[in-house]
Amino acid sequence: MSTTEPAGADGRGPLSHRRQVHVSWGDCDAAGVVFYPRYYAWFDASTHRMLDAVGLDHHRLRRDYGALGTPLVRAEADFKSSATYGDVLTADCRVESIGRRSFTVAHRLSLGERVVVEGREVRIWAEPGADDGPPMRVAPLPPAIRAILEGRPAEVREP
């Protein structure tokens, strides 16, 4: 199951996404609980699925917007309880805030009503740098991208 939609009660609001995460044996450490780096990988995958679902996959970001992507510049997590092999977690993410050149995605993974982990990612809008400088530079979010992240109607550029 995977859904992407605006989060607001009125059908508008920041972009959000929900998916199921099946915990496999390889996700766990010797104690039989999920090894903490896996949560960061699930955060990242959830963010990319949310963006993909509204037509903002990396191919389109590069081709239509000239972006290198939305690199991660900060990640944090608060571990509330454990999960183990065989659990099916509900992974919720939503755009929490939008700056001029970055946006923050809030994450929550739960097992039923029990919260397992909450976290945040800060991502920037990255474009190619100048030929004589660093290969990447932070740039302002394009208006169409900002509108999509805010949950407002916007046209994703067609090729």
C-alpha cells in the first residue's frame, strides 16, 4: 500500500505520503531489532516515493528543471520503541516546512498505534555548479516545485 496526497483537512496542505515497510531478517542486528541505519534508509526511500508519486522523479528533475536532485543535508531520528523481523511498519512522511532553497520532511514509522521512530530530513535544491567551481550549488526552489510541495495545484513540466 502506498498513497500520496495533500495533508490538510480541506484537501490542501503540504504533500504527504504513506507506505508499508516490511521488516526483513537483514534489517535486524544481533539483538533481533531493526539496526538504526535502516530507519534512515526508509526515511530516504519514503521521501523519494513521495516525490516520484507527484512526477518529481530524478530523471524529470534533471531533464525538465536542470536540477541535480534534492540532496540530504541533515537527518535526525528519535527512537521511541523497537521493531523486529516480520513486523510491517506504516511509514508516514510529510513536507513539514519549506524554505527558499530547502525543505524539511517529517517522518514517522509506527507499528499499529505504537510509534517506533520519528525523524526529519532537510533537503536542498541542487543545481550544477559553474565549470570552474564546485560541481553542485544550492539554488532557490522553482515556483512549480514549491507549489507541489505545498500541496497547491501546479503543472509539472512535460517533456
